Amino acid sequence: MASLARSLVSLLAVASVAAAGAYNSVIEKDVVIIGGGGSGAHAAFRLREDFGKSIILIEKEAILGGHVDSYVDSSSGKGAP
């Protein structure tokens, strides 16, 4: 059983090294922001404009805004523009 475990660990190690070599480009940025909701998008904009930082913003949706896009005012029934 120990031999099987060693073989499996060796196989995983070889697969990890092979997979690591598959990526041949590296993205270098000053700041990485995870989430393009209101706060993330604003932080990215301010860091770039005010401090000249290079930014990468990672968002799972096709548009920025997060819950800001789905906000509905309870008194007027109107959504955010």
C-alpha cells in the first residue's frame, strides 16, 4: 500500500511540473483586485488615476457593478441608472 501511495505522489508531482510548464506568459501588475462591484471598480479606477498603478481587475460577470446594477429603491421602485 505504501508503494502505491508513493507512486501516486510521484505521478502527481510529475503532472504538476508538466502543467506548470504549460503556462508561458506571466501577467505583471502592481495591484490585483478581485471583484468588480462598486467598490472594486472604484478602487481600480482611483489607484490607476491617482497613483498611476497598473491594475488587473477580476470579475466573474460580463459587466462591472455587482449589486449596484440590481439595486431598486423601495420608495420609488426605480433601479439604479
